[in-house]
Amino acid sequence: MRQPLILSISFLFTVFAYSQSFTLQEAIDYAIENNRTSKNAARDIEAAKQQKWETTASGLPQISGNISYVNNIEQQFPGIDFNGDGIVDFGAKQNVTPSARLDQLIFDGSYLVGLQSAKVFLEISENAKKKTDLEVRKAVINAYGNVLLAEESLDILERNIAVLEKNLAETTKIYENGLGEEESVEQLQITLSGVKSSLSNTERLKDLAYKMFNITLGLEIDNQTVLSDNLIGLAAQNTVLSLLDADENVENNIDYRIAENDKVSKELLLKLERSRALPTLSGYLSGSYIGNNEKFRFLDNEQAWAGIASFGFNLDIPIFGSGLKTARTQRARINLEKAEDDLTETQQRLKLQIASAKSDYKFAIEDYDNKKQNLNLAERIEKKNQVKFSEGIASSFELRQAQTQLYSSQQEFLQAMLDVINKKAELETVLNEIPKN
């Protein structure tokens, strides 16, 4: 007896130790840091920063070094010391030439555009991260609500089953004593069977809802997760009528910012094609030493070296490209015009989305109040029919109708609470108004 008790305690401790509890806000904060899509968006920002520096560094001084070693295995001429200074000037068997070169870009129109483009690309990555976080936040709210919906549904179904089983037991006894009809028993059996079937299905949905919630947060799919908030409390917290009067400035929306980024990037591409018609100027400074010897003695202090140094400039001037640059420029201009129209389209679409989201949220609040009242009425009707049925005034069919109406009202009320939460999240997303915590 002692060993099973120890095992039970150990199991409970294990479940407690590995379970994680989340309020809705804690779940959102956790997902922003750990959701896999959000983490990759953060990595894209770091990659954009590195690309920005990569572009910047390409226009900064570049220093390279080289060491060339030549061993003339077969010589046509022996080495000759023409000057008598120990330096073999011609035909030496072995030759070492260490050199270094500094290159510096002085002017390149495409480089200047590249610097601007790198900055815009970083902004695009940052805005993409913000959009990802907004979508992750909305997904967490939906997943959190679905778990609570399943949990609340299970509680209601279990309570309904308990009431039905009690009614069925009492009705069966009445029938067995010859004081009732068999149909009354059968009607309750049909109702009980349907509710039990719904319970089994909801249990499966609950398991799937938890798995989806874990994936959304970036947890292992079978992680032991506990939700601290409840559906009624969240519905009350998310009933914020002032949000319906929020400013409808679409420029705050992240989709508008992304479309604006696209327009700017197309402007820079047009600027880049135009800059290709400008000259490119660069300079260099190089130096090297030459060492010749019949044997490999280049590490000796006596080895003589001859130094060479030079500097110069390169000027590349585009002259004629058979219309290539013109075609590229025209294509870039067309893409810019498309981006400008896309920005206007995005602006108009977002205005419609905001209006639609406000309408949906307002309806969700109204529907929530309506479903709450309907549930109260359905509960009263069901109780009256319970009393009437027990007194023999109401038929089993009337009782079943009242029970079915109650069960439907219960589910509609739960869904109405979830709709308030989700519709508010959608409105906040399109308005880009996320509560500060």
C-alpha cells in the first residue's frame, strides 16, 4: 500500500514541477520571445544589421597582402650580381616577393545609394518583426481563448450530465412504479446520450487546443500548461467601448509602414540605375619587396631586399551601353509607380479594415450582452420545465426542448465571450494600439 502512495505523490510532484502557468499577458510576453516565427524575425533584424555594415565596409579602406614565392627548378641563365651589392638581379633560382596594397573608393554613386538601401532594408526587417509580433500576439489570444472555451464547455457539459443522470434515475423509478410513461425515460436517454457525445468530442478538442497553444508559445507540443485567467474575466477586461472611438490614422498601421518601405526601396532602385551613368573614382597605394637568392635564405639577416612602392587612381567613365541603362532605369521607374499605387491601395484597404474591425467588435459586445440575457432566460425556462415535469404538468418532450435550448444558449454565451476577446485583438492589431503592460 505504501509503494503506490509513494508513486502517486512522485507523479503529482513531477506534473507540478514541469507544468507552466500563464496569464494571458504572460503567455503573450513569452511567445514574443520564444515563438519560432518571432525568433526568426529577430534574427532577420540582426542579419540586416550585418548587411548594413557589409555595405558600409565595402566603401572603407581595404588592405590586402600577398607573398609570392618562385623556385626556378630549371634555369636558362644563372643568377648575376650586376651591381656588386649582393643582390642577384637576373635569373636567380629562388624569388620571394611580399607585397601589400591599400584600395580606397573615392566616389561611386551606387555605393551612396547602397548605404541608403541598407538603412531601408533594416527598417523593413524591423517592421517585419513588429508585424510578426502583432500576429503572434493575436494568435496567442486566439489559442488561449480556445483552451478556455474547451475548459468551460467541459465544466458545463459535466454539470448538465449530472443533472440529466439524476432526472433519468428519478424518471426511471417513476416509470417502474407505473406512474410514468416509457417515452419520458427514452427522451431523457436521448438527451443524455447527445450530451455525453458532446463531452467526448470536447475532451478531444481540449487536447488539441492545448497542443496548439503550446506550439504558438514556442513550447514543446505536449508541455504541461496551466492557464490562470478565465473566460468570464477576460471577456469583462476586453469590453472597452472607448476603443471604438480610437484614432483611425492608417499611418500607424504596420502594413502601411511596410508598403511605405517598399515604395522607398523602389525609389532607391531607380536612383541606383541613374547613378550607374556617373563615373567611378578609386585610388590605391601599393608596396612590395623583392628578394632573390640561389638558395632559400630569405629568413637570414644578410638577405638583401629591393623595395618598390606606387600609388594611383582609377576613373571609370560609362560612355555607351546600347540602351541597357535606359531600359533598366525605365523598368525601375515602372516598379516605383506600382509601389506608389500599392501604397494608396493599402491605405484605402486599411481604412476599410478599421471600419470593419470596429463594427465587428461593437457587434461582439452587443451579442455578448444579448447571449448573456438569453442564457438567463433559458436557465429560468429549463428550471420551470423541470418543476412542471416532476409535477406531471409538462411532457418529456417539452422538458427536452427546454434543455436543448439551455445547452445551446450555454455554448452561444461561451462563444460570445470568446468573440469579444478575439475581435478586440483584431481591432487592436489593425489600429496598432497594443496595451502597454
